[in-house]
Amino acid sequence: MQWKNQLTGMKPYQPGRSIDEVKKMFGLDEIVKLASNENPFGCSPKVREFMENLSINHAIYPDGYASALRLALANVVGVEEDQLLFGNGSDEIIMMISRALLQPGVNTVMATPTFPQYRHNAIIEGAEVREVPLIKGAHDLQEMALQIDESTAVVWLCSPNNPTGMLIEQHELEEFIQKVPKEVLIVLDEAYFEYITDSTYKNSIELIKDHENVIILRTFSKAYGLAGFRVGYAVAQKELIAKLDPVREPFNNAAISQGVALVALQDSSFIESCRIQNESGIKQLEKFAKEHQLHIYPTQGNFVLLEVKADSDLVFEGLLKKGFIIRSGNAIGTPGYIRVTIGTNDQNKEFLQKLADVL
Ligand code: PMP
């Protein structure tokens, strides 16, 4: 096999413009990044305190089993310790699942648009990607079920879905899981779980008790405000976790990352306050959308997909010049829309003023 022929046409992940890059480009001192759904409030003050008094021996390898974090998280999630798998971000777990289960000759089913890493990893592994368009921003589970055949290895569900923010309804999810053969792995990516306020949402961890082929992904990168530390995790029945664990790098979570995640878990009031402030931020954006007669998807995440009735690349560029980094819909499969992370109330207010100027 010629190395030059491998992965032809694949591009590396492009995270969008960095704060430093934009500062330099436009000679600006202050940049607000609302592009990657990070937490605008940072992380728990307990984590900051922990960082100031660090006592970790960085000369030795971290605990490859993340024992302390595992025990604490098992208690918080309400599962056994051997039902958890940690990744260097949930990105790494998506890679582990893909590496373990996808290969040429098998297919994988997902929505479109959705989080691009499912597709990216499937292509690296040489699997066929079957993409099912969203209906009004939501997963079309009926059509997704029809796309499953005897060669399907993995189905990816993202709830709330990035980039629309829409939740998969509980009864639809349950019906779908019943329909899918148990040989097919169902991945339910709940990266934005902590932000969900919909009262019909039932904790999906319950699903894994009855379904050996369901795995749930969550992360410390979003509401916990620890994206820079790279800690994500998966929850499933222990047999499934044991199957995936050999694919994991032996020391995939840095000692410091395990430490901060453990401390962050102890501060549920921080998460609660972020959820409340996020909800109020969503209302600011919804009000703007209504006033300007722009469509906005009903989000359950910490971001919104907002119609701009213009070329979203131009809106993106216009906002960049004014010091706001957001995502253009052209880059994420939603032309005519922009995806914006909910900031602090002040950031949202300023952002909406700038957006009104460029529209
Ligand atoms: N899943 C979804 C739906 C996401 O939006 C993201 C981050 N943008 C991730 C997974 C990856 O998160 P991380 O690797 O930081 O845990």
C-alpha cells in the first residue's frame, strides 16, 4: 500500500480562528470567543484554588486507571466504577470507538449536520458513512433506523445536537433503541448534558441498565469549564467498557487533568449557576431573533444556531473585525445561519449590538 494513497482528501480538524490570531489580524486588545461552546464563566473557584496549591509529582506517569476520579464520578453518575471509560476529551472516546469497531466493509449511521468528529473518524477507519439529514433541526430517527443493515457497526446520536442544540425526545429515543439490533452500538453523545433544562428529559443513564449496546458520552469541557484539560468519559455496561478499554492509550489523562476534574465534581452549585445563567443568555438571543424576525433553533445546549438572512461567512468576518469569534454556518453545514456560544449576559448584550450592526 502506497502511503501517499492513504486518507486522500482528508483535512485536519480546523478549530476556527484563535483569540491571538484575531487580536493580531485586527489590532484589537479584547476578543470574545463564542465559537467553541466553552464555558464563559470559566471553571469552579474550587478548581482555581486547587491549581494554586498544586502538589502533583509531574515526574511520574499519571494513574492510567484514573482511580480517584473514577470512584468520585461513579458516585455522581450512579454507576459502578467499571462502567466508566475516560478519554483525553470525549474526542478521544469517539476515536476509540471508531478504532475498535469501524473498518472497510462496515457502515456507520449519523445525522447531518452533527458533530463532525463522528464522520472524520469513520473516514479514517475506511468505513462507509451514512448521513441522515435532520428534520427541523432534530434527528430523523425513523430514517436513521432504516439506514441500519447487517453491515452497520455504530450509530451516532448527539443530544443536544451540535450545531442545532436540539434534544432527542425521550420516547423517540427509547423506541429507536428498541428497533436497533443489539449487535449495533448506539453512541449517545451528551456533551451538553449539564445544560439541559427540558423537564421531559429523563436521565439517560437509566437506558444503559437495559441495553448492552448503548454508550453515553459526556465531558468536563463544557459546563465544567475544563476544555483545556481534556477529560471526557463514557458510561455503559461493564462488558462494553472492557471491550473498548484496550484501545485506550495507557496514560491518556494527565495527572493534573484528573485532579481538576475530581475537584470540579465536588462543586455542583457552580454547574447549577452556569445552567441558570445559560438559560437567561438563551433568552437574550431569542428575544433578539424575535425582534429581527430571524429563525432560532430551540436549544438545550450552551449555544444557538441563529438565522442571519445573509452570507454567514460575511457575518462571521464582520463580527471578527469587531472582536467576536463565532462559527459561520458555511463551515458547519448550516449556510445562512451562525452558531454562537452563549456568553455572559454582558457579552451577549455586546455581541447582539455588534450583530445588529453587521446584519
Ligand atoms: N461531542 C460534541 C457534541 C461536542 O460538541 C464536542 C466539543 N465541541 C465534543 C464531543 C468533544 O468534546 P471534548 O473532546 O472536549 O470532550
